[in-house]
Amino acid sequence: GFLAGEVSLSVVSAGAHEWDMPAHFHVVNNGFDYTRRDIMIPMRDGVKLHTVILLPKNVRSAPILLTRTPYDADQMAHNQHSSHMDVALYGYDNMSDVVTEGGYIRVLQDVRGKYGSGGDYVMQKPLAAPKPGGTDESTDAYDTIDWLVKNLPQSNGRVGLLGISYDGFLVLMGLVNPHPALKVAVPMNAMVDGWRGDDWFHNGAFREQMLPYLYEQGATHANSEIWWSAHYDDYDTYMNAGSAGGVGNARGMQQIGFYRNLLAHPAYDNFWQAQAVDKIMARQSVHVPTMLVHSLWDQEDIYGTMATYYAMKPHDSQGDMLHLVIGPWFHGGEIRKGAQLGTIEFGSDTGVYFRQQILAPFLASALWGKSAQTPPVVAFVTGENRWESLPAWPLVNLDSPPKTADMTAAALRPDHKLIFTKQVGPLNASVAYVSDPARPVPYRHRPILAMDGAGSTWHNWLVDDQREASGRTDVAAFVSDVLQAPLTVRGQPYVHLKAAISGTDVDFVVKVIDVYPDEVADQPELGGYQLMVSADIFRGRYRNGLAKPEAVPANIPQMYSFYLPLANHTFLEGHRVMVQVQSSWFPLYDRNPQTFVDNIFLAQPEAYKAMTVQLYEDESRVDLPVVNRMGATP
Ligand code: PG9
């Protein structure tokens, strides 16, 4: 204690040179319910990784919960500088209720090259070629687990690895040649394929609002260089700079390796294919109990979890290792309060339910040996607001169209109706709109703030009311009759558009929307609300192959086909189904100049041209995986 002499009181009478500040301040924290240790753990190549260990007071024979991160392990354990472990841990990637109530030893580690760790940082470091001494995130996870179980006498030798997003990607890497002490893994909202549908591109359209993230993450070890902007509204920032390359180059981003890679690899070439984590997981057997967690309104990584499930499930030979949880959350929302998202209410706190009823028992069974029966799939049905347990989730091959027998076609008619029967009427009738890159469709209300800007509500933009868009002349909206019975969509819709354009390149944004009744008694602001339940963008140059950009022949109809993200939603009786089609979603996605150029990152102002888009009735539709209440296709 203090008086017992940890800090010498003699400094008080130090004589002539008396300073307010001691040369070394000794922290006195005897009342803490945990002990914190900062350790440098050596990897096989000698590089040391900064690791923060929080040991609950008097802990003995407890399991370890490990998270590896590029987001500052120190900060993740520092919250409010509290003497209570749950408060200290509260925040990103820490479900402190599960960790502290579970009695776990909590370990947070900086990946190589970030914050307190040595070595070089590589964004989403791909697996090293299998050569002796090579390191990557899988070997770093292995070496860390090895050190922890050998050097923490308070542990029972059992380790759980969990994390969200980038940290979820790091969990999946830990499952590649896993350490035998790794007993459970929980990748949540993992970044899996940065080109097909997670952080960097969606189907080839670049997410330029990610540039500030890359700038801060990629410029310095401790994110000490902060993005600068000259506008309050990101719509203006990105419009003024022209192309995405214009935005980055104006800030000197060519100095950052991953930025150079983005510019060099706009298509789905080997650079992206080789690091797609679902393809890596498809080569592993599943022998560590794993719970994949997917958020239905994940504004950052809406692709990766389902792609990983489809890839891993066939390798779960006994069918008892892989679990899937699907919830009504934004990116990482499962560790927050989960009773509502924006205006949409779920009738109960779905975050608490996930943590207390699903995650905590799953971890306790793998790490403490307690008995728990975790269903293979637990999914929340939005619209109906109820959880359901299922024996499996239908597998999808994201590289081929679905079987038509499994889908219900929702056809886009020239009279702007959406119909669920085979199209009728004259062939080749079409709906047209003018897409003008000088006035791209904002993806949400302006002003559009930077993702992590003060006051930003970036995390809930996917549930924004879409009625503003439905009234624009550059958005084609198709709406069904009022539903006489509930309609449940469970799975990934598939878009077929037959379209002709007067330019030579095009983007298509397709949104499946639940239109609420004109008035809603208990929540008036939902009257006529247009809620997106599944939506995405596709860059037309990739219509004949994701690695194969091809100019679009002007005025000749072409087919554009792609999957939309997962929906698990019931459109209730009295609601309507709407599909909206548009050709920009700015500034989340960079503008397509609509004139074919080699590399859109570097498109010049003269390439940006307005054009007419015509959607043909005979083959334009969205195939919906409709199920009835019993789980069968109607
Ligand atoms: N979605 C974030 C991210 C992951 C991977 C690459 C870039 C960004 C994240 O939340 O970690």
C-alpha cells in the first residue's frame, strides 16, 4: 500500500529542486477486481507482439478468451480507467457481460506492426506461402496461444478466440492449422472477401468512404495521422475530387501499400481471390467448435459470414462443430443493446438474448466443460420479431445462379408493378431512367457525414427510409399489391436484369424493400416506411466474369445477374414488397463514369456522362427464396 512505502514520502521534502511531478509515478490500485499485465510475446521469427492480459482477482484454472486486433489492445482494456474489469473492458469487441460473468481471463493483442507490437503491418495479411519460419496471422495466433497456455499458471489451458470484423477475420485465420489448445472460435461479422461484398468493394464497385479508414490505419503504426477533409458533407468531398483515385492521391495515399494494391487490382483477380477467406476455409476441416455470427443489416461486412458458412459447412463431418447465429443487427450490434435499430423495433433486446442465451452457454461448454446444447442455427426473423432454431441453413453456391425451383420470381413490370406470377403483356416493354454522374443518387439523406465523423449514424444507414429514393426520376421503383397473407423470405435473393444503356459501363443498385401500411397505429413514423431488407450494387463491366471487365455495347440489351445479401424477413399481411433499381449509391460507392475506361480509380472528368438505362420487362426480375411458415417452398 501507499503508506507501506511503495511510494517514498521523502519526495515531499526534496529540498531545493522541488517538482510537482515525480520522476516515476507508481500507480496504486489495490481495490481493483482484476490485475492487468502488459507482455511482449515472442513469435517464431523473433518479432514481439504487445499483449494485454486482464486476470480476474484470485483467478485459478480459468479459460482464456483471446482477441487479436489492429485497433489498439491498450485502448480496448482501458475504458474509463475503471477498477472494475467489466467497465474497463466495455466497448468495441468486448462483450464485458459475457467475459466477466463467465470468469474468463481476457487477453487482447496488437497484431504485428500496429500500436505496441513489433514487426510490419500488412492490411488483412494473406496466408504466407507454406515455408519454414514464414509468419502470417494464423502462425501468430498459434504462437500466441502456445505462449499463453505455457506461461499463464492461472489458466486451465483452454483458449477461446473471438472477434468482430477485422478481428473476426483474425479468428478465422486462427482456425487455419489451429493450436490444440484452441477449444472454441467465434468469428463475428468477419471481413472475408474485400472485393465481392465486404469492406473495400461490393461486386466491383469501390466503397470510397473507406478511404479515411485506410488512411488512418495504413499511414502510421498508431493511427496518429488523421484524415483531413474540406467539406462537412462527404457528398461534396467525393464529388469535388472526381474519382476515388483523385481523393486518395490528393492526400498522398500512394505511400500506403494497400492503397497501391487497390489501384492496381480493381477487378477480382488473383490478388483478391487468393486472400478470400471463405475459399481458404473451404480447404480446412472443421474440428474446433465454431460459432459464426451474421448481422442482417451489417453495413460493413454483410457478405463474409454467410460465404464462410457455405464454405465450412460441408467440412463439418459430424455436423456438430459449426454453428450459425443470424441477428437483426448492424456491424457488431450483437454486443450492444439490441432492442431496435434506427426506427425499427425488435420487441426484445436481441443483443442480450444472443449474449446470455446463445454465446455464454456455448463458450462455457467448450471452455469450462459445462453442459449446453447449442442449436446448429439460431436465426431472428425480422418483421415477425421472433427467434427460431433450425437444424441447418440452406447452402448457396455464390458462383452459380440458384435453382429456379427454390425461388419465387418477383417480376419488374413496365407499369412499375411487381408481380409474383410469370410476366404478362407485350414482350420487350421497358422502363427507362436517366442516370447522371453529375447528380448521383445519394445513398442516404444529405448531409452525409464521414463514417466515424461526429454525429454520424453510419451504423444504421441500411434501415434508412427509402421513400425519398422511390420518388426520384433516376430510380425505378416496382411495387406489389398489398399482401393478403404474410410472405417470408429466407435466404439470398438473386437479381436478373435485362438492360440496355446508351453509355458503355453501368452500375446497378437493386433493393428489396418492405413497404409498411400507410398508417401504423402504435408507431406513426412507420406509416408508409420503406425498409430495405436486402440490397446491393453490381458493376456492369463484370457481367461476364468478375475477373474480366468488359465494355458494355451501347443500346444492346445485356443480362446482369447477381446475389443480394441474406434476408430472413416476413413481409406481414397489409405490407407491400418493393424493388428499386438505380445506377449510383453515392458517395459510399464511387461513381461509374458510364463510359468504359480501363481503371475507374483514375477516370478523368470527360469520361463521366449521363445516359439512359432501359430495363426490359421480359427478363427483369428478382428471385426471392420464399418459404411458408413450415419452412418449405410454397
Ligand atoms: N469493417 C472494418 C474493416 C475490416 C477489415 C478491413 C477494413 C475494415 C472493421 O470493422 O474492422
